[in-house]
Amino acid sequence: MTEATPFVLAILDTPTTEKLKFARRIVIEEKSKTQLSIKDLLENQLTNIDLGRLINAKVLLEERFKRNDKTLLSKPITWAEYSLFLENQRLGQFHSHAYEYYADCYSKGNQPVRGISSVDAQWFCGWLSTQTELALDENTYHYRPYILNTTLCIIREQVHPRYGDLINYLANALWREADKETAAVMLDVTNRKELGWLDIDNIEGFPHSDLQLIDRLWVQFTGGHFGFSVQKEIYLSCGAAADNKYYDKAYRKFVTQVGWRKNGFWQPETKTQWDLTAPRGHLPLKVYYGVWRAMGKRLYGVDSLLSHTSL
């Protein structure tokens, strides 16, 4: 890694807007090695000059998450910062389908974001996870929305490193890999990697915080299209109850609605749809097909997992 301290010091001696932009890219975006005190001086300079609308918004966003606290609540997100997310969406650099509030982003600028849907807030948090310059260390972070006085704030939480790959796959819309990693993570949490399968007791006793996090990640990165809680909502709407009992009619209706069964025939794993055009609730899937060991009438463990009280 390049030692950028002498380079940054030279720029700070005779700063110009273009030089500071370049120094920012080297130090923050490329994470070049720099003395912390010099990095702070650079950031102070950046906040005091006009670097252009988008870069100014980036600097502000980075400042919000500068500390490496395990849990951090941001001040309200501004429309200027939100516009960075929408711009990435417009360019196809992030797979979200959020409503495009371009007029608000330009006219309201540094005013707090208000009035967006909960789904769009989740999309924004998913996008934050793709912004590597917000990661100040090697820890794994998760972002979730928090509404404070109708404004959008963000809670950043440090999570177990085991979730790093899952977050990365979901953030990059690698649904097949994310599905496989979900099963792997659940085996890891239950210390059953070597066995390679879960039983009813493993699922019913699965830690609430871990299952909620796995589900939240899926919901967040898919705009509420995939996730265990999404599957549970559909399952209950089909006539089942969250009581760990098997409801044959509801189960058959459910697996048809989520696309696991078509025209009366079970679909092989090779027919899984790995994109957001799949039926709502189509994923995660591997934990049912490839990891779950069926017990009695509990086909694929749907009734047990979707009865979990944490969902």
C-alpha cells in the first residue's frame, strides 16, 4: 500500500480544488496509507471548499460514518446525499428500483430527506453497503433505516465477519451465491458445517438476532422481494398458521405461489430464477432444498422455519 502522507502534505501547502479532489481520491477512495492527523487535515480542507454538488455530498456522507463505533446513529440524511444513491441507480451501478426524486434532490439539497417509502429507505441502506469509502476498517458493517421525526437517519451496526460474504453477494445482486451463502451461514451459526444439514431443533432454536439479520439483509437488498419474512407473509396468507404445524393445503398453495412448483410439478434447482423477475418470496431456497433434513410430515422445514418468532 502506498504511503501517501508526503504527497498529501505537498497538496495542503498549496491547495486548489482540483488538487484536493485528487488527494481525496487517493486517500479515501483508494485507501492509500496516510497518517491519521494528515488525513484529518485533508478532510477539514474538503469540508471548507466547493468541490461540486456530488463530491460535496460524498464528503458529507463519509463524515457521518467516520467513527468506527460498533453501533452508530447518523444525523438526518440530506437530499444531496440521497442523490448519490439515485445517480448510481440511474447509471445501473446498483440494482435498486427506488422512486427517482430528482426534483427534490436538486431543489432541497441540504434539507433532510422526508417522505420516501420504507422500501426506498431499505434500498438506500443496501446501497450504502457498496460504498467502500465508508468502511474505515476491516470490520463488517450493516446499515438499516431509522425514522426520527419523519426524517431518514441510518443506524450502522458492526456484525460478525461471517456475514461479510453474504452482504457482498446481496449488494452485488449475486442471488445464486447469496442463496448458497445463506445456507452456509446458517450451518455456521448452528455449528453444523461438518454435518451439512439442519433439523427441527436447530431451526426452532436458531438465534433470533442472526435469523433477523439474515432476513433483513435479503429484504433490504431486494426491496422486499425476497427474504424469510416475505415467505412467512405469503405462507400465512395461504392459510397456514405460525404454530410449527404442517398445513398441507396451505403448503401446496405457498410453494406454487413462490414458484417452487409449477403446473403441479416440483421445479428442480436448475429451474431456480436468479433475478428479481422471479416470483415474490422465491428466495432464499437452498436452506430448504439442500440443507434441511425433512422430518416426518414437515416437508423441507417450511412450517418450522416460517413459524420462527423472530420473523
